[in-house]
Amino acid sequence: MDNNAIKNLKEALAFSPDNVPLRLHLAEMLLHAENYAEAEEQYKLLIELSPKNQQAKCGLAKACYLQNKLSLAYVILEELCHRDDTTAEYHVMFAKVLIKEGMKSEAQEQYKIATDKEPMTTDPELDALFKVPMGDFDDMDDEEQDSFGNKSYLEKPSTTFKDVGGMNKVKEEIQLKIIYPLTHSELYKAYGKKAGGGILLYGPPGCGKTHIARATAGEINAKFINVGINDILDMWIGGSERKLHEIFELARKSKPCVLFFDEVDALGANRSDMKNSAGRHLINQFLSEMDGIEASNDGVLVLAATNAPWHLDPAFRRPGRFDRIIFVQPPDESAREQILKIQLKDKPVKDISISDISSRTKEFSGADLKSLIDVVVEKKLIESFKNGTIEPITTKDITGSIAQVNPSTKEWFTIAKNYALYANESGLYNDILDYLKIKK
Ligand SMILES: Nc1ncnc2c1ncn2[C@@H]1O[C@H](COP(=O)(O)OP(=O)(O)O)[C@@H](O)[C@H]1O
Ligand SMILES: [Mg+2]
């Protein structure tokens, strides 16, 4: 996709070589495609075309930095960062260059300017060095800090439920089970109802599991810790239950906090590679941490997601653990309408018939709809540059591109159907059967 877009952009540029926004876009695509040398060349051309273009200068600095041409990057950024109208990005880049040059305190200063300007600024490398992302470390020694590696787990999402189309049932469950116990804790206590336990989301890929987990944190202004499949696999390859413990500790220290385990099936005992003892230890560790959350839970909300719930150890489903299991189904027609509206927000459109598009995109996941719009935007961009005008997106543009996107949910259902039919212990997968309109 990137390569094709780059090729198209180059063709469009042949028509209008002085088009600055188009060339900027190309340079960014090249950076993104890790073609740093060509990106550098494009940024240099841009600065010739438009000597005051700060975006191009910052891009050039980035391309140089990524090729380890540090002194050039340094000179550019020093100039950029001493202007009055800087952005956080310039200071972040400068900080990264300063680190490589061994100027740690200057780097810290620059990173502070960046985070003051734009509080949401994060950069894994700089966060690890300068932020103390895991609450306070007074009671930990240096070695423990290091074992976190240089990855910063803490996020502060800005998306909320209104950025999530459809999924009404999932939103309701999350509200009842984990948001209200936090926001109305007195009420829950009055009825002797304990908060705690987590929600496990399962369903086909691309239908919004990760998206809604992040939005849950944004909805209640909480921090978000996303532990992905790779983190989990790294932990068990390294035999490191301690790291898992530290993540739970981090959540407790950062409350209110949504602790999210993405693709939690990586912890599943049904995977043959998890049957060895390191895997077993890690699972046990996880389960006892979950139980510990119940004991001292206030303010830590646990969510997990998986595309393959059948790989998950049944012990995860006991009360107080993931005792609420929710099927996240592909968006229905009205959910698709909402997702399309979200995806088209802030884009130039004309006379769009959302219902027409959503009725023609059965079996599309939210992610498929997003890539449909991406394809259309890319086409319009090129068209606009060739014609020198901003062309609004029309219904026809979108319906004409539908064939280019393959709905990705079908394959999942062929697998899921088998589990639902033949391994449906205690009706665990009834929702799948209902969705497929198969009689139980
Ligand atoms: N219900 C939805 N509302 C809005 N966007 C969605 C929705 N579902 C999916 N998306 C879009 O698709 C992308 C991928 O979805 P994701 O949450 O990663 O899927 P999953 O975790 O279920 O595999 C999201 O980042 C979002 O842009
Ligand atoms: Mg996901």
C-alpha cells in the first residue's frame, strides 16, 4: 500500500513539481516507509522550494537523525527550537538528538519544554529516561527500575465512547461492571456489592476491542496501560513473572487506571507452547495478581481482549477474574453508519449518503471501514493535486472502492463456528450461535 502510494505521489509530482504540500506528503510517506535517504532528499528539495518551511526543516532533521547524521540534525533543530513559534515535536526531536550527543541535561530541558507545551507528548525513549511513569519509585531499587526496560506503559487516552460507533451492549456492560463501581463506589458498598473482576472481550479482529478499551480510560479520565501480546510473550520467554507483578503494581500506583491485556490468549494454557513450566508459572502469577486486584482493587479496572477465547485457560473465567465475557460482533448497519461518520469527520465531503455505503459494506469490520476510507482519501489526494483543487469525497468515490477492501470478519467465523458448535461448554459461545442464527 505504501509503495503504491509513493509511486502515485511521485507521478502526481511530475505534473506539479513545485507543489509543496504534495512533496511534504511524499517525504512523510518515505520516512514512514523507512526510506530515510530519499526522504532527506525530498526535504532538502522542499527547503529549496520554500526556505521558511519549518515542517520541512523538522522533517529533514528527523531523516538525518534516523540516519545518524547527528550534527546536521543538531544544527537544524537548534535553529528551529529557538524560534517563538515552536511545536512540541521540534523539542522532542531536539531532545532525542541531544541524548545521542551525550547531552542529557540539555535533552531533559528540551523534553520538559515539549511536555509543557503539549502535555500529551510521549516518546518511549525519553519517557523512560525522564518521566517517572510508574508513580513514585521511592521503594524500588535501581535494578527493579531497569527491569521495566525502556518501554513506557502508561497512556492518557483522549478518545471516549463517542469515538466508538455502535457497540452499545459492550458500552453498557463496561459502564455497569467497571465504570459505575468506580464512580459510584458508595452505592455499590451500600448494597454490599464488591467491585472487581474484569471483562473479557472476544470476537473477530478489527471490530473495536482495543479501541473501546482505550476509550473506556478516556471516558473516565483514567490512565491506560496496554499490555500487548509481545509483552506477554517476552515475559514468559524470559521467565519473568516479576515483570508482570510490576505492571500490576504500576496500575495500582496510577489509579484510576484501566489495565488492558490485549490478545490475552497468549497466556492460554491450551497453547502447546505454554504447557511448559515457565508458561504455567506465568499463568499462575497472572491469576494471583487478578485475585490481588480484587483485594485492593479500588480504581484499577481490568479489561482483556482476544480473538481466540478458546485458547484461554478456563481458570481465567472464575469469579473475580474475567467473569464477564462479552462477544464483540461485527458492526451492524447502524453501527457501520456511526463508524463511517467518525471516519469521515473533518474530511471534505459532498452529498454523502452514509446509509447507502453502510448497506453495501456487510461483513466489514470497523478496521475494514477505516481502510476503505483510507483508500478513498489517498485517491482523492492524488486527484486533487493533479487538478490543483480540493476535491470533496462523494458517495460514488466510496462505493467505487468497496471492491478493493476485503471484509475480514468471515474467516474468523468459520473457525468460531466450530468451537461454538462442538466446544460450547456451559453455553459460553451462545452469542456466536445467535449471531450466525444457528439454533442451540
Ligand atoms: N466500533 C468502532 N468505532 C470506531 N472505530 C472503530 C470501531 N471498530 C473498529 N474501529 C477502527 O478500527 C481500528 C481497529 O480496531 P481495533 O480496536 O484495533 O480492533 P480489535 O482490537 O477488535 O482487533 C480502530 O483503531 C478504529 O479506528
Ligand atoms: Mg486489538
